[in-house]
Amino acid sequence: MGSTDSKLNFRKAVIQLTTKTQPVEATDDAFWDQFWADTTTTVQDVFALVPAAEIRAVREESPSNLATLCYKAVEKLVQGAESGCPTEREKQVILNSTRILTRILPYIFEDQDWRGFFWSTVPGAGRAGMDDDDGARPLAESLLLAIADLFFCPDFTVHSHRRGPDSVENMQSIDSCEYIWEAGVGFAQSPPLNYIHDLNRTELLRLLLTCFSEAMYLPPTTDTGVLNPWVTFFCSTENRHALPLFTSLLNVVCAYDPVGYGIPYNHLLFSDYREQLVEQAVQILIVTLEHDGGVPHRPPSPSSMEEQESTGPENLFVNYLSRIHREEDFDFILKGLARLLTNPLTQTYLPNSTKKIQFHQELLVLFWKLCDFNKKFLFFVLKSSDVLDILVPILFYLNDARADQSRVGLMHIGVFILLLLSGERNFGVRLNKPYSVHVPMDIPVFTGTHADLLIVVFHKIVTTGHQRLQPLFDCLLTIIVNVSPYLKSLSMVAANKLLHLLEAFSTSWFLFSAAQNHHLVFFLLEAFNNIIQYQFDGNCNLVYAIIRKRNVFHQLANLPSDPGSIQKALQRKRKSPDVISRTSSQETVSMEGSHPAVPAEPGTLKTSLVAIPGTDKLTEKSQVSEDGTMVSVPKIDSLQAAHPDQSAAAGTSDTESNSGRDNEVHSWKCKLPLQTIMRLLQVLVPQVEKICIDKGLTDESEILKFLQHGTLVGLLPVPHPILIRKYQANAGTAMWFRTYMWGVVYLRNVDPPIWYDTDVRLFEIQRM
């Protein structure tokens, strides 16, 4: 009964606050204490008992009451941080104040006139428990410092090291580095698990995330100088707990094992409080790492960090992340992320017997940040086969999300990560490892390498994904081109998939229907040339596939570029079905346990994303020299020469004047890199035909055996230099990441629904 009474009293206090027309004095403790004293409300109760309409009503009609409520709630957190919450009642007051602020803050942020409120000092409000220094601080700073202190409050959020009568520790002199939440990077002891501490940490992290979410209420901008003041202050030297908190968050995420003790169905028997904590921890990490605090996009390597002079407020979280350098720390982080990313893929004989985590999108953003800010980590990832433990789940997510429009952001982050990795030679070399895991995917069965898996999944995305993925085709093929010089032996299935893509992209109506469609053909031809020139010996399957489909190359070489032929091809487009989604007979046999991708459930919420820049803006070209080092190549590019500044989404209408189009077609057609393939066909086709006639062969394996032992040494043109298109950050991708990351955070926080139905401006929310 007590619980019902306290909820009733809390609700009465809310009604009083909304109906009082006169400001309530800050000193009226009897009134204000109703909001946090003695109540046994949960955060879900607070969201239910404080309706949005009433918060807005107080904001408009009794602004001083809302201001005092915020001030008094912050004051309670500051007092708790100073006292160390020795009593259960004080702990309850802290939790209730935390919940109220989590509920109210989004409504402060959505109103432009209120946004500066937390960054002002509150004149004349009772300063009980706040000394002069803190009194002069803006409310936001007092709040953030109190939250930081409370993260390391013995017997509240961390395990106390003291026992006995003077077990209460002085919060001001506490060394929080001794209270890091989990063993891992820079900390060896694993503190005992305590689910109450996990719950309290989760509540505080939720409030911190809400503080940072002011970014959601500002329209998107590519101005990289616009920093989030909450994140900037929290990650500055003003926060004495920055290092232990960063370490705690990173270790809690990377040490988490959702399978736990391996007891089937254990997640159905008891609640896993650690999972909620890990979710909030990874969200705080990606949000704090979004701004590098005024330093230009690419921070210097850890070795040069000492000499570097910061060009603005330094983000300590980015700084700490970029300085991690011990191999055992990298190993701990990589294995932890791989374990969590692979978790939703695990199959067991007992259906639904293992816990499946849902925060893989946040983990992918965290992995991206690690690779982007810590180049030593990126090289560590690439020098071991462990990179494949990241690759396989990414390919699984890409394949799984390809038909679901609500997961287009997941498709982009997955492709971005693979683009970043493909810019390094080691990634292409690692792909030659045989693929034997057989994750449940609805793709053709094949025997081969991780490179085959990548190509087969990319083919599936292109041929059976939804329309909005078309801007990603350039990126997918760029990845294939980047790894192609290192692929030792493609399977027949993968070789046929590549040829099918070329066939689809080189139809005349597709080539003529948009100004930049020919780029896709250029990419595929470049990949074929790389494999023929650098890996001919092991690639008899691809060579055989090229010979079988030789008419595609002949048609490309003889592509008509006169206005009449172009017009005729475009009219044919209207009548013919979409050739790109044509599937071959091999598609029928899929992997065991696989399910085809399904579109979003009706009613699914989705957040909008800003457009990504074209591939030419996303990448910069590097040429691989003979000693394996890379040299940057000036921007002009045969693909871009015709129309360098056209975006990937631009198209041309069928009715527009053709005078410019045939000139364009002519200009890129004469640059098609067909010489190597034409020479290969010229040499090998007569030989293969002769063997078939002489021996009466109809058996593929004999032809493949012949091709396997054939050689084209001295017969092909001089090998061209290997070109790698490396990912490069820019303001456009930074903006894309911000909208994607906050969209994920918005959609993942539904219990309680922190930002639901507030006036978010960074993205639009659509119901599918």
C-alpha cells in the first residue's frame, strides 16, 4: 500500500506545481521535498506521473516554478555528491532527483528561450549545501560535476573498500582510479558484481545522456566548430573523474559476456542488470567521442601527442582513446567487441536459449571511433585474423538489413567500416582465409574464402536490397576494387556474381539513364584488371567466368554513343524489367538456418539521415609503390573527368536534350580500361575452343585445369600501378554520423521513452 500512497503524493505534488499561479519560494522545503522524499517511484513511474503536456504548461505559465524545480533537483545531487549518500534515504533522494531531471530536460532543450537556462547561474535561489565556488558555477556545470562524483560513490555506485564504524569516505579526497567499475584497460581487479550498483549507475548514465541530448534539438549543420557545451565541459580537465570514468565505461562494455555462465535460458530466469548498464555505457561513449573538442578531424598519433598543442578545448575521452597502445589492451577491446557483435549470430540447438543483444549499431559506431582516433588500434586489428571476427558480423547485419528501409543507417555504417578497412593492404590479404563458420544467411552455399563471402553478400545487397541503397553501390564496388589486387583464389560462385554485376551495370539503358552510372562499370573492370595482373595464377574460376561472358566485354567495347542509339536504349528501359534484380538459378540453395530479409514491421519508427557525400568526396586515391608504401594521387580521375562534381543521387530525365549526353558517353567510353581483358580473351579463347574441339570436352573441370596451369606472362600489357581509394573524413560524413548516432540513441531509449514526442530537430521521425 505504501507504494501506492507515495505515487499518489507524488502525483499531487505535480498537480500542485502545474496549478499554482504564484511562484513557490525556493525555501519552501516542505513543498519541494514531495518530489524526492520517501517515494518508491521508478523512472517509468516518473514518466507516467509527469505528463508532457503538464511540463510544457509549467514552462509556459509558471516558468519560475520549473526553474526552481530544476535548481532544487540539481542541489540535491550536489549535496549527495558531497555527503557520499551515507543513508538509504539520501540514496533514494538522489535517484528520484535524477529521474525528475531525466524527465524534464528534453522539454528545456526543445524551447529555444530555455536552452541557455542551465548555463546561467541562478541568482538569489537558496544555496543550501553549495559553497561560494559552486554557487558561482552555471547550473549545468554543477549538475555534471555532481553526476561525475556520484559515479564513484562507495556503497551507492561502487564497492566500498572500507569496513567498520568510519566506513563513510570523504568524497572530495577519494581516488576514483581505485574504483574503476571493471577490469580491462589500465585496471586489473574485477570488483564484485552488485546489481544495485549497476542499476544506480544506469540511472545516472541515463541522466548524463539526456544532458548531452541538447544536440537533438538543433538543426543539422556541417559547421564542425559547433560543439555540444555539455559534452565539452564533461570531457574537459574540469572533470577530475574523466579518466576513471572513461576506463570504466570502456571496460564494462568490452568485458560484458551476454551468454554468462552458459546456462540455457538463463536470461529468462533472471534479469540481466549488466546489459542495461552496458547499453547506456556504450551510448555515452559514442556521444562523448563524437566531438574531438576543436582539434582538426584527424588527431595526431599517440607518439606525437606530447608535442601537440590543442587548438581548442581538449576532449579527454578522445585523448585517452587515442593514447591506448598496449597490445593486451587492444586484444581485450577487439575480442570484447567481436564477441558482442557475433552474439546475435550464434545458433544453438535449443531455440531462443541464448540471450541476443540489441545494441550492435552502437558497437559499430564505437569500433569506427576506435579505428578513426587510434591508428595503432586499426593496425593491430588488421595484422591479426581477428579482423574477420568483425567482418563476418558486419556482413551478416548488411545482408539482414538490406530489404528493411528503417535500417538504412545500419547499412551505411557497416559499409563505411569496410571502406575504412579496405584502404589497408592487410585487410585484402586477410580475406584469403578460408570461410568455414557458416553463419545463417540467405546467400548461396559456397566453399571458399572470406573474400567470396564479401562478394556474395555485396551482390545480394545490389540485386535484392531496396531502392534507397543505390547511393551505396559506389562504396561497395570501391571496397571490392581496394581488396582485388590481393585476392588469391575466388570461388566459382563469387566469380559468377561479379560477372552478373558487370552484365547488369553495362546494359546500355542503365549506362545512359544517369550521368554517373558508368562509374560502376569502371570499378568492376578495375577489379578484374587487378586480379588478372596481380593474381592470375590462382584465379582460374574468374578467368573462366570472363571467357564464358566474353560477349559482355565485346558489347562494352562497341557501345554506341550516337544520340539515336541512346534514345532507343532509354525507351527500352521503360518496357524491360529491372535487370539488376534478376537472380540466377544458384540463388535457390541458401545457408542452413537462414531467413530472407523482411521489410520493417508496420508501425516501426525510423529517423531520417542527412545525405552522404559522393564516393569521390568520401575517398582519396593512393598509389601503392613497389615497396608497399602508399603515395597520394592528385584528385583528377578518369571516372570523375566527365562530370567531377555530380552527386551519386543525380539523374537525368529521359526527355532532356541529348546533345550533351552523347558527348559525355563518348568521353568516358574511350577511357574504359578494357585492354587487359581483351588481350586475355584474344589469347585464351582460341586455346580453350581448340581444347574443347580436340578432346570433345564439355566438362568444366578439364577447362579449369587447363586455365590453372596456363600463363599470360609477357602477353598482357604492363601491369598498371595499384590504386587504393582510402576513406577520408569530411564535414559531410561528420554530420551524417551525428544524425545517425543520435537517431540510434533516440530509437533505442524507449523504456522510459526519454525523447518521445518532443520537438527534435536534428532528424525527422517517421512511422513505417
